[in-house]
Amino acid sequence: QVQLQQSGPGLVKPSQTLSLTCAISGDSVSSNSAAWNWIRQSPSRGLEWLGRTYYRSKWYNDYAVSVKSRITINPDTSKNQFSLQLNSVTPEDTAVYYCARGADYDSSGYYRPRFDYWGQGTPVTVSS
Amino acid sequence: QSVLPQPPSASGTPGQRVTISCSGSSSNIGSNTVNWYQHLPGTAPKLLIYSNNQRPSGVPDRFSGSKSGTSASLAISGLQSEDEADYYCAAWDDSLNGWVFGGGTKLTVL
């Protein structure tokens, strides 16, 4: 059973950096058939995918256009976890942040990409 | 405006059947599969339907999904009070090179 455990501060000052970590159990951050994602949810914007990191013989990252200039997602293979850094935050970045596993294949081996396991969510407020 | 427009709200009485639509384009729904997520306040979103019409283990068969062209829909039959939640569609977008979500539909069970 895959479990994702999030950690990080719930309050960040404007212009500073939001940093969160997602620890993985039951799978590997270096898996060749999964991607490790950050997604946020706010009342005004609903669910918003922020980006992902994944390993396919080498490491790759994809980021949402809306945050591409401010975001970094890094894997940490020694701790089997991955992290989110979002720079220069504003009150618009206030949201509940989730990490999620993006699985590529189902149990029958068919390519069916989806977010199948989620972290518990971290409410983050950007305020001075 | 979301990349995948959904109606902001839907409602039904217990036992009824409701459908929620999700509209996309050739770069997302038109060329990739659609997933649906159920989100209850204070909890993590839950995968409800994947690959247009597949149910994960444990999801009741009251929930079904379909896709036609650049649109998709989620149907819930035999509506129950515990189905009251927000529902989101999602698909990979080839032009944006990323996942896109619908704006979400708040389902109220009257």
C-alpha cells in the first residue's frame, strides 16, 4: 500500500519561498512507472496541477505554465521523498497543497495515467 | 476560466441519477484519457474514474464515466447523501505539456 506523508510550514510570508516535502512509503521515487506530483486546491481556482518529477533512465521535470518561473520539484533518493519549492509567493498562492503519485499502468499492464495516491494535504497561508 | 469547463453546480434528490459534464479540446480530452476525482472538504481528493470509464477497486458501480470526442461526463445513479462533494475532471494536455483539471462541480443532494 502506497502512503504519502507531507510535511512543511503552514504559514509563509509574501515574497518568501514555500517549501514542502512528501515522504513515500510502499513505492520508490525512482520508479520507472510513476511520477511524483504537486497539486494545490483553493476555493477560487479549484484543483491546479503544479508539476512533477519522474525517472526514466534519467530525471525529468514538467511544470505548469502558471508557476514555471517560480517552481522547483526535486527528488531525494536517499530519503525516498520529493520536495516542492515555490519562490516569491503572494497571497494568491494560499491553498491546500497535495502531493500525489501519478501511476502510468494499471494492474493489467495497460497505460492508464492517473493520480491514484494522495498525501494528506498541507494548508498553506501566505501572509505577513 | 478553466481549460476544462464544468458546470459549477449540480443537484439531485436521493435515488436520482445526475450527470456532470466536462468540455475540452483536441489537445486534452480529444487525444488523452479522462479521470474523475471526488473531493470532500478536509480530505484528499479520491480517484473515482480513470481512463474514461474504469473504476478503481472499491468505487461503487453507481459511478460511471464516458467520453465522446472532446467531451466527457460522469454519471452517478442511485444518488446518496454521502455523494455530496466536489467533482473534478482531469486530462493530460499535449499543448501545455501538463495535467489540466476542470473547474469543479459542487454536487448537492437535496
